[in-house]
Amino acid sequence: MIEEFPRIKRLPQYVFAVVNDLKARLRKEGEDIIDLGMGNPDLPPAPHIIEKLCESAKKKTTHRYSMSQGIPRLRKAIADFYKKRYDVDLDPEKEVIMTIGSKEGLAHLMLAMLEPGDIAMVPSPRYPIHYYAPVIAGASVLTVPLPFEGDDSQKQEQFLKNIYETYEDSYPEAKVLILNFPNNPTTMTVDIEFFKEIVKFAKKKKLWIVHDLAYGDLCYDGYKAPSILQVEGAKDIAVETYSLTKGFSMAGWRVGFVLGNETLVYNLKRIKSYLDYGMFTPIQVASIIALEGDYSVVEKARDIYSKRLDILVDGLNKAGWNVQKPKATMFLWAKIPEKFQHMGSIEFSKFLLTEGKVAVAPGIGFGEHGEGYVRFAVVENEKRIRQAVSNIKKLMRK
């Protein structure tokens, strides 16, 4: 019999496994499943990035151990990228560290920062690692509800209020606040004024902030996601994670960064020096080419996702499922239609899968406040998304 160790017992069984297992069984039976569940980009990186990877991999000198912090030229490339895109100054030596995807960076940062008895504040709904990284580190987690109602400014105001109230109720006082905007899964966005307020609050309370900017490149219809590091003084208490996964379509390459506060970067560097020797050098070299190259490769990917979202949103609304196009991300966060609300998000997701041949992510998988919703990821082509909409339309008519 397999024994689970205490730390593993704090990690629940993966909620998405229920839908994933059913999806695998149906495909094994020959069903054509349109998978809009996992946010796994289907677009390839730009050809010149792949070519640089191959070119570098052919060199005899690139196959030895690399650097855990990332090679100097890559750290300079991300610093230059942030200066050009956000007008943020970063010291490549003290305020930049490469990570094996932003997920690994955030998890090991929590391991470096937190210990049993510490408290982290995390939004709900949330991307699972935002909650479970502090749990793995042995800390306790307080959830802060994300608002779903009202316009953008009302949501921001309510979320700030929720953060303040949760912090005041925490004992001992929370040590870190994890944020993620544009948000996965809810697609909620904020403006720079939100970050100014939260930075002011965090400095007053001596609260660390870790902001995940994984979807900063995928913004639509004139919206541009701000970086928390654009706020004066933010680097005193904050770091930001950035990833090449979404905008640069480099998901499997696992290239991420933690940027900002010198103390947090230093401590992450120290713990990672015991855990890895860094990423394969040719991947880092190709990532330099991505960051220093023409940003139009990101804009092309963004435009593809935007068009896919238009098709999905228009189609669902015509089918009688009232949804709104998000300002950012590759997701659609959709409230389950009224006549199916009684099912809950897991059973409704199973229903869409078995009857409509469309896979989505159940909202409960993102935390208790996600119940009653599902998340679509536009990671199939336009033809497949149209087919998904057609299948759902038939279900809505039954």
C-alpha cells in the first residue's frame, strides 16, 4: 500500500483529473473531443527562435552545466525588454533571475520565503500553484475573494477592500500577498492605480507582494496590462514573474523570470543554487533572440487568440449563453447557464464533454469561489471552436 507523506497529504487530488480521465476514455473510444480545457498554447514559436535553438544546440560548448540564475546575456535581455515595454529599470545582476517557467519560480520563492506559522494571502478563484506553493512550503493560506459583479473600477475597489479586510483578520499578520493580473482563470484586469494603492498598503504593513504577469502580452481592444514594477517604490516590497509561455508561444520551453526586489531575488537564487544548474543553454540563447527580436511575433499570437475569443463569445451568446469577451488572457470565464446551475461545475463539465464533445475546466478546480463557473481556453483553431459552439448550441436547445 502506498503511503502519503505529511506534506503530500496537504495536497488534494487534482480536481481536473476527473474531467481529464473522462476525456481520455472518450478519445480511446474514438470520440472527437474539442479540448478547450487546459491553457496549453497550440501556436508554435516564431521560426527564427526555433532556428536559433537548433544552431546553438549544434555547438559543442553549449551542452555543459549552465547557470542557475540564467546566463548574463539573457538576464540583460529581459531587463532591456522591461525597459522598452514598461519603462522599468532592472539590474540584471541583483534584480533578475531566470526560472524554469514562472510556476517553478513562484513555488521555490515561496519555499525560500515561508515557513510553518507564516500566512500567505491568495485570491480565489486562482491558478492552483498560487495557493499550493505556500502550502508546500508549510505555510497557511487565507483566500481573498475576487469580485465578479460590477464594472472594472468597482471590481478593483471591492477587491482592494477584500484584501484589507483579510489582512486585518489575519493572525499573525500575513507575510505575502500573491496577485495575478490579467487573472487566470477569471480574466479580471486592473489598471496602474490599483497597483499604486496596493503598493502603498503593502509598504505600510511590511507585506511582500508577488505578482504573476503571465498573461501580460495577451491583451485586446486597446487594453494594456500594467506591470506592478511601474509603480514608484514597488521594488521595495514586490517581485513580478514573467513568462515566454503565452505571448511568445514557448510553453514547453519553460522560460520564466522573477524580477524586482533584490532581497527576494537573492533568496530565490540561493535556494535554486541547491536545486538546479539552470536551463539548457541553447534554450536560453534562443530566448535572448525572442526577447530582443521584433515584438510583432507576440502581436500575431495575440491577434489569433483575440479572433478565436470573438468566435467563441459571439457563438455562445447566439446559443443563449450570456458571456462577455475578456480584455486579456486566452480564456473565457463563463457562468454556467441558469438551467444547468444545479449540476455544479464538475458535473456540468462532464455533461459538456459526454454530450457536446467539448472539454472545459470546472470552476471549482480554481478554488471554492470558482463554483458555478467554467473556463474555456481558446487553444484550438477557429474551425474547431466553431464546431464546439455548434455542439453547445444543440445542447442548449435540448
